[in-house]
Amino acid sequence: MRNVLRFILRYRILLTLLLMQVSGLYLTYRSSPMHESFYWSRVLGAQAEWNRTRDGWKAYFALEQTNQALQAENAMLRAQLSQPAARPINAVDSNQFVWVSGQVIYGTSHLLNNVLILNRGRAEGVEPGQGVLSPTGVLGVVSQVNEHFAKVTSLLHAESRISGTVARTGYFGTVVWSGGAPNLVDYIDLPIEAQVVVGDTIVTDARSALFPSGWPIGRVVGVETDSSLFTQSAVLEVWGSISRQQPAYIVKNVLEEAQNSLLAP
């Protein structure tokens, strides 16, 4: 203890200077949006580089699982191509959205506000506000980008709000997450006449300007009805794993501005 005190007394001027510099930098980045953006851009880049190196080995050992997922996706697409189009109007989605393929290189699922990092950024046309999909479901929405990486607000985030519809009936609701198991999310804001039942599939809907309609979100595993408010809510089991390393698709709605202009009050 005496040596510690002696060290502090000996270097008190230097320690005071360092403390003041750290405090000054903290206050500067906290109060200035420009400095804060610069700081987080550098942090995101450094974190992404580290995670890409670390997760490279994980990707190698997960190749078999990734190949199986891609084979399943290819089989689904081939099945769709072999069937005649029942609703030609659905072709609008193919022209309305621009797709950028990428990879999830980092993700969390144990926090209240979980995030993902993708190996695509501004150089590839990725911008904040764009939706992110996996081959099997919805991952989240881009929140921050730098030149080559993007940070995503995960579906497993307390502030996440994803519009979804019951595939069987077409009724709208909102998918949210309030913590807990990383494979379960809540489906709220449903009218009682929606008559959601266990086993129903929830998919993205045309209300949202973030995602193409019809992309799977999850399967209903529990339903609760509030007769006094004439509403229903449900618990969904999400398709696939949100936070693992996997292929990702960043989607840009080229008609987003036109679509949102009609929804504005």
C-alpha cells in the first residue's frame, strides 16, 4: 500500500494530466454529434476487423452447416421456379428492392439490446435504415455504417419494431422483443378478429418499406387474447438463429420515399 501511495505522489502531475485529457475527450465526444460519429465509426471498424479475424476460424468449422442452409435455400428457390406465378403483381418486389449479399461476422443474443456486424458498408451501397435478412428469416435493420462494415439493430433489440402479417389471414401486427430467450419474440397490436392460432406463420408485410413482403419471421407457439381490449398477442419462435455467423442480405427499397410519402399524416 505504501508503494502505491509513493507511486501516486511521485507521478501525481502526470496522472492528473492524463485524467484531465481523458475527461476532456469524453466530454467532447459526448456533447458533439460530429465527434461522436467519428469515434463510433473508428470503434466499429476496429471491432469489425478483430471479429473478422477471430471468427474466420469459426466460419471454417461451420462450413458444413452453412452449406446445408444454402442447399435448403436453393431447393426452395428451385421449387418456386418450377411453379407458375399465381399473382403476377408480386413481381413488383423484384424491381422495388436492391439486394447486397454479405456475411454476419459478429453478433450478440444475451443482451437486452443486441447487435450484429456485417462485412459490408458504405462502399457497397449500405446505408442506415436498410433491412437485413438471412436465408431463413429477418435479422434486423442497419443502424450505423462506415466504409466497409455495418452495425445492425438486431431483431433481438428492445427498440426493434418489425411489421409482420399472419400468412394465413393477412392481419397486421408488430414483432418486438422484451428480453429472455433469444429464439422467442412477441407479436403484438393484433385485433381480436385476427384469430391467430398456434402454428401460424408470420411473415414480413407490404406495410413496411424495409423488407420485401412474404419473408418468414417466425412461427406462433403461444397466443393470448384480451377480451376487454379486443386484442390478441402471440409468442413467436423465430426462424433460424439470429446471432450466429451466416450469410446476410441487405435490402434497399428504391421506392421507399414514394411509399412513405403516402403514409405520412
